[in-house]
Amino acid sequence: MGDRQILTLYRDRPLVLESGDSLSPVDVAWESWGPAHPEGTILVLHALTGDAHAASHHPGDRPGWWEPMVGPGKPFDTRRWQVICMNVLGGVAGSTGPASLAPDGRPYGERFPVVTVGDMVTVQAQALDALGIGRLHLVTGGSLGGMQALEWAWRFPERVDRVAAVAAQDRLSAMGIGLNAAQREAVRLGLASDRPHDGLKVARMVAMLSYRSAAHYDARFARELQPGVSFEAPLDPRFQIESYLLYQGTKLAGRFDAWSYVVLSRAMDLFDLWRGREEQATPAAIHLASISDDWLFPPAEVSRLAARLRRLGMTVTCRTIQSDLGHDAFLTDLPPLKRWLGRVAESYAAPRSDSWSWPAQRTGDS
Ligand code: COA
């Protein structure tokens, strides 16, 4: 955790959330790559169970969740841009979340308020204010990270030049909300029986099914059996896919917090880019990439969003990246995705008349 830094915000003035609840103080864990650079800053935002560690910082360091994308010579080339990644509000990796201590010295737990993607982005903007970073060359991320990137462009239009949202949309479908609901119910049952890890494990198993395509699982596991499993015990994991899902569930349960999972998945459900801003354009160039076999954010729906933005007169590109992995492909070393992200980072952004001047429009002192 040596390269992780913590900013403490909202000490004197609480963060007022969209729900009307408030939090004070608020910690934000962040990491950065490359020095402050005249070509600008790239803000990278993570998905549901990610953290600020998008990439390693030195040889031998733990690889980050977007290791192929961040570093010298990579799409987000740290010789050209400073890259910053922050753990979301409500997360478990250094930013204030349900596992953090409340002012009364006890963990917030179920007392932690509902947070929205808008709240997450507001806190990120406040953190960038504190770091002296105004305008952003690019805001990017996948899944929940892509939703945050889109929200940035509308919430702080004067600060964002480009957005690259991967495997993400303006709102989650009924299927997506339903899958999250099933996961939260598993977590709730785990908490109710004082076995939060078990609840999280089942939630992750369901989630892993939605993160990959049927074709991927078929090609990888087919109907392969586990060696030495008794056919008399119906609850024993018999197939390789069962063992894989149990492994993934147990692994997440060992590193994540049950209430944080609930809070973040609810934030994803609640996200609706258009709430309160129906048919409102924003000046940033919006670049959307879908994954061909992603059934959480299907390419047709991402194209629909692109068409809607174009109708508003916005600069939009939309690309489908071929991968039978499904949603999770955005986390892999996928050459077409790397090329696409690199092109977006280098893309032309029309000069803006609304020149944003630091520090005239700070989000407010913390
Ligand atoms: N039984 C038990 N375990 C198995 C198994 C089986 N039949 N088959 C594979 N495994 C284990 C492997 O031993 C390996 O363990 P390790 O992680 O301890 O090394 C692990 O499963 C491999 O996991 P997998 O996810 O299949 O790796 P991958 O290379 O296919 O996927 C990533 C790469 C980057 C997508 C994946 O590592 C990742 O980060 N997933 C995160 C999912 C996520 O959060 N998505 C966000 C969506 S919003």
C-alpha cells in the first residue's frame, strides 16, 4: 500500500449527499502515476469491487486492475499524462465506506447512507481541487467506472475534455438491477445469520455469471467434473464451473465488506445519467466502447446511447470490441481495447469557449 495516499476532506463542512444525509469527514484513497504534466491529467475510475491501484508503480509491485493501460508506452502513457485513480466513496480500500469508523468510533456498517454515482463524482472533484488539478484531459473507466466517467462530463462540464466509458451505459437495465437485487439478498441473508462472508460469497458467484458470457464458460468448463466427487451428495460441487464460482466467491469475501457491496451495487442501480437533465448536452467528447458478448451492457444499448448523444449535437464515437469473454473483457489485456483507449487519449478535442480557470470555480473548500 506504499503508493496509496489518503486525503481527508469535509472536516469542517460535511458532505451533503443526494439522499440528504451527510458525512464528515470523508477520506479518499488515491494513487498517481507520472509527474504533473503539461499535456494534462487522466482520471481513471474503478468498477464495483476495484480500488485506486490501477497499475503497479515499480518493478515487483502488485499489478493493478488496469495494468495493461497505465504506464510508459501504454494507452495512458505516463510520459505524456499524469494518471490518477481514486477509491470510490463507499468502497473498502481506504476511502470512507461502511467499514470505516463513524465519528462515534464504531464502524458505520448498516448506518452508512445511500450514496450515488453523483456523490462519488462530487467527492472526486473535491479531492482533485485539493490536489490543485482543475481540468481533465480524459476521464475513463469500465462498468461502474464508466458510469462515473459519464457522470463527470455532465456534473462538471467545464472540467472534462473527453470521456472514455467502456462496458457502461447511462443506466442499468431491469436485468442488471435484478441481478444486483439477487446479490444484495444473498448479502442480507448472510448478515442476518451472522455469516456476512457467506452472503458475499454467493453474491460474487451470481456476479461472476453476469461478468462472463455463456460461450466463455462453455468453452472453458463445458460439463467437466471435479475429480473424486461423490455422486451421492447433491450439495457437493460436482462440476468445474461450480468449483470456479465457489473459489471466486470465497476470494472476494476475503477482501471485501458486505455493506460496502450493498452500498456500491445500489449506487449502480440508482445511476441514471438523465435524471434531472433530460436531453441536456455537455461539451466533452464522449467515446463509448462496448464488448460484443457483454449481456450486462449490450452493444445495441450502448449504440442507442451514442445515437441519443449525437441527436443532442455532441461529439460521440462508439465502438464494439470483439471478445467472447463478456463484460469482464474490459479488465483484460485486449489489443483492440488498448488501441481504442490509446486513440481516445490522443484524440482531438475541439477548443472550448468556456475556458475554465483554476481556481475560480472550485467545488468549495473541504
Ligand atoms: N476451480 C477453482 N478455481 C479455479 C478453477 C476451478 N475449476 N479454474 C480456475 N480457477 C482459479 C484459478 O486458479 C485462478 O486463481 P487465482 O486468481 O488465485 O490465481 C482464478 O480462478 C482465475 O480467475 P479468472 O477470473 O478466471 O482469471 P481470468 O484470467 O480468466 O480473468 C480477469 C482475468 C482480469 C478478468 C480477472 O482476474 C478479474 O479481475 N476478474 C474480476 C472480475 C470483476 O470484478 N469484474 C468487474 C465487473 S464490474
